[in-house]
Amino acid sequence: MSTLLQRRHLLLAAATAPLVGCGFELRREPEFLFRSLALSGFKPGSPLAADLKRQLSRTALLMVEDANRAEVVLEVLRDVREKSVVVSTSAGQVREWQLRVNFDYLLRVPSGELLLPRTELRMTREMNYTESAALAKEQEEAQLYRAMQSDAVAQIMRRLSAVRLPA
């Protein structure tokens, strides 16, 4: 029985050995070089703002309501979801939609000095459509918007973690 156990340990060691030197590491929450952040310019009820706040609450960063009391201010210039027809039939029935998320922002200190100039995030997804599956397509649309929103939040978090405050 002990030889079977030894073989299992040997197989386990052989299987994990390549991971030791490959640089594999579990994803961690980003580390910021500033302690407080204010979000400014979001529309009330913005789903992107809610998702961003949720992600930021998982970090050691202090969220401040007053932009003058924060070390860094993320100022939203544009937060828009759009939907347009890409393909329609000769009878005017929609066959394909294009979903877009447009998010523009900048990072600054309360005094107005820019840390990151206007940054534009543009995400697009195409979605086919049939009237017979309208409810399912509505759910698919919501899922695609959530995926784009999550991608935008991940990009913002990476950019925030790269911010260096002026000396």
C-alpha cells in the first residue's frame, strides 16, 4: 500500500513541477499608491458606478464622497450605453443589433492637476435577433452589457493601480 501512496506523491510532484518556475500566481486585488479616491460625474443609478464601487470596496482604498478630501478623483466625462440596428430585413425586421458602451474619464488630484488625461473606453458587441426569441434576446443583451461593464471596470482598476502621485 505504501508503494501506491509513494507513486501518487511522485505523480503529484511531477504534475506540479512545471508550475514552480513558470511564474504562475493567483490574481490578487490591485495595490494603489494612494489612500483615498472620489468618484465624480456618474449619473445616479449608473450600473458601471455600482460595479466600480463594488470592486473598489474589496481593496484597502478609502472611498470619499467629497472630491476635495480625496487624494485622487476619477471624473467621469461620459457613461453611455447605446444600441443600434446593424442588419434588418426588407420588411424592416431587425436581424442584428450592435451594443456599445462608451466610457470617458480622467484622473486628477483635487487641485485639478491631471494624473491621467481623458481616457476613452469603447466596447462593442454584436447580437443577432429574432422576434420569436425576444425574451431570451433581452436576457442576452443584459448579459452582454454586464460583460462589457465588467471589462471596463477591470481596465479602470488596472489603470488606477498604475497611477503615481506627483511628488
